Amino acid sequence: MTCGGRKGQDRKDADGEIESKHDGAGLAGSTNVAGGGRLMPVMRSAVKKYVEEMGITDSFFERMFNTDPSAIAIYRGDESEKIVPFTDPTHDEIVTSQVAQQYGVTTLEYRRRKSLAESCSMNDKFMDCYEPIMWGLSPDVYRSRSAMVKIRCDAGLSESEKEHFNATPRKDRILLPFAVRIYACRVNTMLAK
């Protein structure tokens, strides 16, 4: 499948196919009539910075920027994955760090436990397999401490805190002072601190 787009756009579709178009602005062989060619390095630099912020490889930038204006390069499957990662490593690291913090472990330990927890089958109860592994506890100890968390930590939100929590974007909720208090209570209770 090929995605269409305006000149200068690059898109990746659901089949992992990338279409790279370039309208020629800023190419080494083109000239900027209004700026006498002086804008080319500025444009190249700006586009390169933008592509780097997206986590796109330098080789993709070079391929895109050096594509002849009349040409379209289409990358399929693994070839597209090599130049445009499927996941954003920076975002993945941020999310991993936040979730690891909620379990009271390092990112390395979180990844180890998550790998172990993936062995839980769909037939296993979430509370009997996945969560005990993520907390590093036996299922019985997990259930006991989880019940304590509900009494000690989760019941303490005021109505205004609940409203504030619900009105806050999901990605920012972990930073709310009362949320930090609740997460600390959960970790301390689950880890018997």
C-alpha cells in the first residue's frame, strides 16, 4: 500500500511501507531565487533537527533530503523499520521509568520482571500471575498486601483530589502531589517497608 501526501512529506502506513517525497527545496543542486541560495543550509539544518527529534535515523534523513524531486522512494517491511523505528525509544524509556517507579524497582529490574510476567497465559488470573511477578511476590503474599493497599492507600482521596485527578491529563497524573503520596504508600505497603 502506498500513502499519498503533499510534497515534502514522508509517511509510513500500516503495512510498514514508507513513501519518501521531497519537493526539491533545499537540495544541493537547487537554488533559492529569493534568497540567492543562502537558505539551503538553514533549511537543511532545520529539517535535520526536526527529523532527529522524531527519532528517525540519519540515513533516512539523507535518503529523503537527497531524493530527486521527481523521484519517489518506497521502502517496505524490514527496510522501512531500519530507517523509521516502529517504537520511539525515548518515549519507551520514559514510560518504562514511570512504571518501574510505580513498582519500586529500577528499569532493568522492571524489564526483567515484565519479561517473566509475559509467560502468564491468558487463562491465568491477572492477580494470580502477572501482578505477583511484577511485584516480586508470591500470589498469596500479593493478595494479602494488595488488600492492605486498598485500606491504607487508595481510600484516602478527597472529592476535590478525585476531581483534580480526573481533570489532569493521564501522562501528568503521576506528578500530582497526592498521587505521589498514594504511589509511595502502595510501594511501601507492597514491599513491606
